[in-house]
Amino acid sequence: MKRTRPILLGIVGDSATGKTTISAGIENILGPERVTNLCSDDYHKYNRVQRRKQDICALHPDCNHIDIMEHNFHQLRRGEAILKPVYNHATGDFDPPVYVKPREFVIIEGLLGFYNQAMRDAFDVKIYLDPQEELRVDWKFKRDTVKRGYTREEVQASLDRRTDVSVNYIRPQRRFADIVCSFFRPEGASEETGTHLNTKLILRPTIQHPDFAEFIDQRPGVKEKCLTITLGRDEGLPVDILQITGTIKPVTAETLMDIIMDHLSGVEPLSTDKVGTYMEGAEEKRSYPLGIMQLLTCYHLLNARTRI
């Protein structure tokens, strides 16, 4: 019997770009029993006190065990278990390492996952999250003050310290992604931060994307298209650009998600009820563009499995 290896998905983006929200939704669709989900930001060399003494930013490659990260990625790809370090954001220090065994799909999210060629080679599908900057900053303030206990002044200071490192080391990884996902506010919606955000997916020809003809609304009488695909250029190279409006009607979104579900071979019949849901504080909310993006990612993971 042919032995199959795990399929690896890499999700990279700056701080507070939605990496955990995306990966949690994908895990929910595929089934937690089939997915190993881990964060590569646990591979820091120094705790919070040591970083302050050395005046080094946590995002900097020199502040992370890149060599161990690279080795662990390929161990997981081969189906081998690893001992993964654990960084505790609450204490700013390290907890004991945990034993991680790869399941059928492995999702690795973090800041430096595509930093070098060897790390990139471990992934079957690579996604870079690139939301509107003003939106990302809003998300970071909300997350770090509510979930991590920082003051607004501390969050702003962190943003200021990290700007140069982000520009030099995090954002250049965008060019290596198969899919670049951008969330942005609709025109005139300066306060929108979640449910009705528009989504743009830059689809590079580095992996085989589905034929979107079945998904796109081609009716000539429809003035506002909720889903469009065009040819364009990114990083100087030709790409497809898929856009999903945040105002997509629930019935349209549900129909579209059902169509995509029909293309997810190897997945037990699932309800789309929870697809695209996320937590804002204690309240559960739902974004249809987010859900569609998560389903398309699942399509790619299942498609990659058929090729190994």
C-alpha cells in the first residue's frame, strides 16, 4: 500500500493579519481529527526580558531559531513527530515543549514561515495575508489589549519598534506565496473591521487553481457583481485576481459555498453553518468572504493530496 505523507499549508503575514482565524476555519472544515495546527512564532531564541536587554525585535530572523524551524517543517512533511517549543505571550517566557504528531493535514502559521527557500519547499500550499494596513492596526489594538492584556500605549510602541523589521523581513515573503489574501474596507465604511469586509485573492500560477467559471455570476443584467475574476499583474508577473464583496447576499454566498463543497473530494458531507465564523470578544460573527476563502484553501489542500 502506498504510504502518503501529510499535506502542509503555510500561512504567513505580519502581526494581527488574521492567521489564526484563517487556520481555525480551515481546521473546522476539514475536521480537527485530520489537522495538526501549529504556530511557528514559538521558535523565539529569547524571552521578553532577554529581547529588551539585547534590543532585538521578536520578528527579526536573528531572534528566532530558523534552523530548527526549517528542520521541524521537513520532519512534519515526512510524517515524523517533533518536539515543538512553546512561547507564552502572557508571561513573555517559554513553557515546556510539546510533542506534535502530524495528521493528514498540517497548518503552520506565523511570521517567518517563508523566510528561506528550504522552509518554503516544505509547503504544498503557501498563503500570505496582506490586509489593508489601517485594518491590521485596528485588529492588533483589539487583540493585544483584550486578549494579551497590553495597554494601547504599549501596543503603539510595539508597532513603532517593529516597522523596519516588518518591512525588511516579514513583508518580502509576500512574493513567495501561491495566494495573497487581502481584506479591505468597502468605500465609505471607515469603521468596518469584520463581517462586511471585501476580499481580494491574488492567485499565482505556482499551483493549479479551480476553474472559476462555475462560480462567477455571468448574468449581464446584474450591475453589482459579488464575485469577479480578472487578469492582472503582481510583482511584475501575470496573476488572476478574484474579488469577493463583503455585501454578498447570504443566499448567494451559501449557494457558492455549496458549489465549492461539492468540489472538495474526500470530505464527508458538511454543513456550511460554521464556515467563515470568527469570534469578536465573546460574540460569534460570520464573514462570507472569509468563509469562501477558507473553502478555496481546502480545495487546494485536497487537490495537493491527490498529487502525492
